[in-house]
Amino acid sequence: MNNRRLETLRAMGVDVWVRRQGQTPVSCPDTESADVESELLIETSAEVTPDPGIEVKKQPAADVSDYDWQQLESCVANCTACELHAGRTRTVFGTGNKQASWLLVGEAPGADEDQQGEPFVGRAGQLLNAMLEAIGLQREAVYIANIVKCRPPGNRNPHREEATACHAYLERQIALIQPDLILALGKVAASNLLHCDDTVGKMRGQQHRYGEAQIPLVVTYHPAYLL
Ligand code: URA
Ligand code: SF4
């Protein structure tokens, strides 16, 4: 691990483990391995059987393509377009600077976000704030949103149809913000935005473009993956 990387990780508050003299590492964080990544996906995607007692009524999402921020936010708050609405405490719309140059897109709210109604406020959020700070950015300077606005049960990954049902909201957020850069945090964000099933390791470090406006899109690891 070179010095710059060590310093960056320390600045972000990530514990840096250094190999003891003379020991061979079992695995090296430098070798971005598909195994570790798929393990993480398996761990986070444990299926939860829906409670048969909960009746799930779905309403298709409205056409939000000309909504302003207020209309969009209240539409999301009342949305029942996919199964995820049944298990949420609160919708998690997004937060930050509506004129931001950078839009950060995560995956889905977790337990803390579901309680507070704001994205990235738990442990992953603290690391995200530290990562932003390490590159001289305040959390308030960027806009932060997720692929889906309601918490999936048991923190599983959102299903494709849930991401699809929720997509119009993110699409409208992007159109309203007109960011110079979209930063996709982790596999779920990247694969849904790019319709590409490559590993994060492969998508990272490449130039991507998003949508008609061809907004530059960069893929990086999800802070929870780093944790
Ligand atoms: N992980 C995410 O992807 N989004 C959040 O809002 C919180 C954790
Ligand atoms: Fe609606 Fe999105 Fe929530 Fe599904 S996840 S109910 S589409 S706001």
C-alpha cells in the first residue's frame, strides 16, 4: 500500500491494517476481488419472505417529468408504486444542494435512513461524509439520493422491478439538478444507472455517460463495502 493511499484512508477515518513482519497476507485489499464483492452481495441480498398478512396495493407511478421539487417530493412521500412502500417508516427522497455539481447515488435507505427520512445518515453515511471531507467537499455541497426511496426489508438489494418503478423520481431529480457529474456508489447504483452487470472493479476507472444529456458518470465503491 503506498503512502498516498494510506494517508487518504486515514483521512477518511478507515482503519488501516498493516501486515505483521514476515507474514503472508491471506488476501490483499489491493486485489479487488470478485469473490469478496459477490460475498458482500450474497450477504446483503438475503431474501425475506413477505408477511402474508400485509396486503400490498400498488399504484403505478405518476408522470413526474414536469414536476418541480415540491411536487416531486410530495409524490414520492405518497408513492405506492412498488412493494417497498409496505415496509417503510418514511420515504427517503434525497438531500443536499439542488444546484450541486455532483450527484451521489446510493442504493437504498437502511434502518437509520428509514427512521430519519434522509439518505446516508448511518455508519455508511458517516464514512461517506469523511470521504467527501477528505477531498475538500462538505456533504451539503453535493446532492445525495438513492436508486429506491423506500427501505427494502432486511436491507436486501432492491429488485429490478422496484428500481424500475422508482426510476422516474431519480430521473426527474437528475433533470432538475443538472449535475456535472454523477457518482454511482456501489454495484446496485452502477448497474441500474448503466444497465451493465460488470463488477464495480471493472466499471470503476472508466469514463461512462448517463442519459440523453450524456452526463459524465463515475463508479466507485459503496462506503458500506469499504466498511
Ligand atoms: N446505503 C445506501 O445505499 N443509501 C443510504 O441512504 C444508506 C445506506
Ligand atoms: Fe414508490 Fe420508489 Fe418507494 Fe417503490 S421504492 S414505493 S417506487 S418511492
